[in-house]
Amino acid sequence: MSDNWTNGVSRRALLQAGIAGGAMLPAFSFPGFAADQPPIGTWPDGSKGSTVTIGATVPRTGAYAVQGEDELKGMQLAVEHINSGDALIKKIAPKVSKGVLGKQVNLVVADSAAKPNQAVQEQQTFITQNKIVAMTGATSSAVAVALNKFAEREKILYLVAISGSNDTTGKDCVRYSFRQCFYGETAANAIGPVLVKAYGKNKKAAFMTPDYTYGHTVTKSVNDYLSKNGGWTMVTNQVSPLGTQDFSQYITNISNSGAEVIINVNWGRDAVLSVQQAKQFGLTPKMKMVIPYQIPFLAKEVGPELTEGVYAATDFWWTLEDKYPLAKMFVSAFDKKYGYKPEWGANNAYMQFAIWARMVSEAGSFYPPDVIKQYEKGEKFDSTVGQVYFRKEDHQLVRPVIIVKGKAPKAMKNKEDYWEVTEVVPGESLMQKPDAFGCNLGDYT
């Protein structure tokens, strides 16, 4: 539409009003309107009505489906809170009041099945049919990287969901993407000192690695830290495809490797099965198991007997409600709505939506470059893990990493008390330099 309609009023009409009224034009105030900016992505069409829409592609089938459903619940709660002006959202985004810039937020959802092509195709449909102003989703970092590239091409903001690969805000970073959660390098630098202290130096480690960007970058970061700082040796790296059901060949190779510690980087259903089968084949507890990038619902699915004494790095654990007021508000609201304590996938998804609402409302515009530049200001704000901020150079949130240790069944205070938080490690010291992993953000327009 050549007039570039925004909120029912065309740019032509605004310009005519400015010509006719001289100084009248600046007096016009339309939420989400960026004066004199050409259309980009779905702007301004996607924000000209009474609602704006975010498109979510999460795995609802396949190896990561359980984690995908948890993510989705966090998104749904966040949308509900944004639209009602909930007190928790206002702690993170003070200018939000029953919507963003006077508009209610709508969420459309599709199953990605953790497949990059499927996720991109579904988001393309959302752009065409729903004129989404932002997209989200991923539990596989392969999906996140694909959506990064798609977001940059389409000039649609991408709020990364779960993605542990260093590449997401490293060599595959883009101007239109932002990641809230922790990732391989920060996980390695947080849990590495704990492992060296707990198990000693010069240990032999067997890695179990899923064969895609998440697995390879997490394994590299963890191995680099342990070899450099603890003299540990990787005696074998068992790489398996996503969706593996039978880990017996990999477990046999580990059994014959002389390893003392198993560092299991598998995720989702793959992590559950590999942990269970390691126990069935007698590898654990003879060998110590480490989960450097914790999987939501792992302890619940395998049972606390298998996670007892296991060290893990994670993004969030619900007992942080005892430390952070906003965590307490989030855990309470989530538990009330869904009947269980939130896992970190739900927390990450909620925070991504809350942060987006903050940035749009602070920018006073849905115009993508304006919102991006608001993120890039690097302002600190409150979150469920304390004050955080985004690095402008790579769009990675600077946030703490949580170290947990699996509780013995007899030590659990309730049926969801699987992990003890042993340490909250500040984020800045865990991160590589912004350009160390090859990040080079693209253009705004």
C-alpha cells in the first residue's frame, strides 16, 4: 500500500497535515509510528492495528518436545502478563500497561519438530498471514542459527529461545537476533572450576556429544577449559545424531576408554536415554556423570537416583525464588497457572518476551531499527536472576550461570526439589570477548 498506513492514518495524510499546519506534525503521536521511515520487514503493516503478533516455532514433537512445551508455557504466561499489565512484567518493563504501546499482544504457534527448515517455513507463513512483528522459538541451536539468518533476511526481530551454541551470538550472530539464555562458553567457564575442585586435576574424560552446532561448541568449550586449567584429557568423544534411541555402542566405547568422568552434552530425550543407559550398562556411578548444559526435566524423567551428586550448569532453577524477588513472583505465577515449578526453558521464554516488551515500550516504537538500538544501549534492568544487560557488539545478554548439584532422594524437601543451587556465577567473567567467536552484526536496514 503506497500510503504506508500506520494505525489507520497514512504517512501521506500526516505529511499533508504537517504542510497545512506548519508545526502541527510533531504534535501527532501514534504508538509504534516512526516518522519518515520507509517500510521494512512487516513494519508498519504488522503494528497498525489494535494487536501485534509474535510467531513461535517450538518443538512439540520429536526428541525435544518436552522442553518445547515448557518453553511455550513461558511464552503464554508472558503474553497474558503483558496484556494485563501484571506487576511482574512492570518490574522488568515499567512502561507496559495492558499491552505494548497500547496494543494487545497475540501469539501464534507452530511445531518446529526441532528441524531448521520446518521452523523457517512456519515463520514464513506467520510473516505472510499474520504480519508478525517478532518471532521466537528454538530448542535446537541448528534451528536458532537458521532463524538468525532468516530474521536478518526478512528484517524481523528474532527472540532466541533455548540455544546453547556459541555460534548463535558468535560467528552466526545477526543484527536482528537477541539471546537471553546462557551458552556453551559461559557454561564451561562456570562449571569448569567446580569440576576441577570436586574431582581433581589430570582426569580422563569421555564426552557424549550430539552432532550439531550446540553439541560441538559446548564440548569444545568444556574440553578447552578442563584441559587448560585442570590438565584433563579427552580420551574419547562419542558423537551421536539427534534422536538417537540406542546409545549402547557409544557407552561400550566409553567403557573401554579408561575414562573417569562422563561429560554428557546430549539434550532433551537424547540426554534422558543416554543417562538411563549409562546406568543400565554399569558406567555410573562408577564413573562420575557431569551435565555441563542442564536439560529441563532431566531429573524428573530419569529419577533423582540417577542425578544424585551430578553437577550441572543451568540458566535458572526455581529455588532461586529465595534469592531474587522477581524469581519468586515468576515461580508463584507459573505454578499457580500450570501446577508445577517452572523449568529454565519456561523462564527463558518468559524473560525474552518481557525484555522485548521493555525494549519496544522504551523505544516508543515497533520500527525494528529503533527497537534494536534500544537493546544496544546496554542499560541494566531487573530480571529473575538479578540485574542484566545486553552487549551491543553481539546481542548476548550478560547474565549469571547457575551451578546445581543433584540431591539424594532422601534430601528432597518436596517432589520437585531435585537440585541444590551451589553457586550463582556472575556473567561478565564467563564471557569471551565480543568478537572472539567471529560475531559481525549486519546492517539495520
